[in-house]
Amino acid sequence: MRQPTSTSRRTALASALCGALLSAPQAAITGPVSAAEQLPAASLAAELLALIPSMEFGAPATNATVPPALARKIEARAAAVERQAARDNAKDPRLSDSWRLIYSNGREITNLATGLPLGFVLGKTYQPVDVQTGRFENQGLVEHRLGLARASTLVIGDVRLAPPGTLNAAGTRNERGNRVDVDFRRLTFGLDAVLGKPLETPLRKVVVTRQNPDAAQPANDVTYLDATCRITRGGDDALFIFVRERGNRPMLSLEEREALFAEGGAAITTGSGDADLQKGAPPELKALLREERRDRVEPIASSRVLR
């Protein structure tokens, strides 16, 4: 059988980081209010953050890399925070900042966090957002366990307030003013260092993303927001928990974005379901987006919990 090329593998890894809006459906934010939920939302959010462990290489924790009981506890506490959250979070100026992803049950983030080819592992993942200029990025670090190389992935897109009453892919209506619509523009994968030595000119692969016109508009619901924490539901209700933290990589300027857009590149179509498994997609991308993975039944040892 012909082995995938390194270029297709890198394209797959970069493509997978746009998984915030392509994740497996999760339970709706409903249910009885417990006695603990009488606490203010900010107190519940602080307790939520205390539950989430630090992971090896700074990767986000996921429901496949922490014990199942802990994953259930994290997700239940997140839902409790959301039930008490304020409206109109998407209009809150505090949304525009740099955020680090610390927990997700989104399918593609989970697949990345449970292991990559050739000894590579997912590291810290950031999402800078600037609503005023309509920009967002997903910035992922990819580390080699033996320090042989360091790479980075970047998803570049546009963000804007969603109209009231719109439906996302999960059929959830925007009734709380907390939704932003997003458009993915480019995916890049860069090889930044080899054997601990930074490359003077990093190697970079650029992929042009095109939204499937038959799929729902990609969107994120900002279900909780304070000075420290942000909780987001992806377009199909997958959970993403962030803390406010600035990474080492600044967001591309408007001029840098336009220069990157002018480069062009290979094209893929994003959306949901079989649209992502179109003919011509790299085989690794198809594997990352498939519905089930056998190794997700229990947490795997390759993603160590540090506390």
C-alpha cells in the first residue's frame, strides 16, 4: 500500500485544527439546577478551571486523555456555569483577546491530542480573537517527543456577530446574543525547528479552505465569558474551555493576512459530515474526521496528565 506523503500528512494536521466547528454533537445545556449551582457563575467557573489538569507539552485536556469520570465532571460543571451565564457574551469587548484552549471534547481536537504520526504531539493551542477587525486564528504548536523537530499550525479566519435567531449545525437557535459566525480562510502548517535549531526560513504549506455551500454556517456560541475564562460551544455543540493567555505568536496583521491570501495554495472544502471526506482530501484528514476511533474508548497513555 502506498504510504501518505509528508505534505499530505502536514495538510491533514493543519486541517484538523479547524475542528472547533466540526465536532461530535454533545448534550444540550439543560437539566435540573443543583445546590452547588446557587453559587455565582464566576465561582463555578473558578471551580471548573481547578478541575482541568495540566497535560504533557501544554496540550489541551480532552475527554479521551483524562479519566472518564473526570471528563464527565468537567463537562457537567461547564454546563452548570453556562446555565448561569449572562446574555450577549458575543458583544462583550473582553472577547477580543488571546485565549488558550485547556479542555475540549471536540472530535478533531481529541484526535490530535491522542497522538500524531512519527512521534509528534499536540502542544499549546491558542485562539486570538479581534471582533472589531473581524479576525480570529487557531494557533497550534506541534512538538516531537524526542525534540527532533518543532512545527506549528495556523487556522486563519473571519469572525462577526451572528444575526439573532439563526440556527447552527446542531439546530440551536441564537436567542441569547452569544453567537459569532466564522469563515475559515486559510490553513497553514510550518516546520519551525530541527534538532532544536530554529530554521532561518521555516518551511510552510498553505491550504485554501472553502465552505461547503450545503452545510450550515460555521458558528461559535460564547456561552460564558469573564476576565479569566471563556466557554464556547462549537457549531454542533462540542465544548471548548479557554483561559485568557497570550502566546508567543502575535496575530497576523491585516497586511500579512492579505499577503497570505494572495499566495493561494491547495484547496479543501470544509463543512460537516461527508463533505469533509471529498475525493482528493489527504487520507490522514479522512482518518481524523471519521466518526469513531477505537483508541478513544479509554484515555491513552501517550497524553500524560501532569497533575
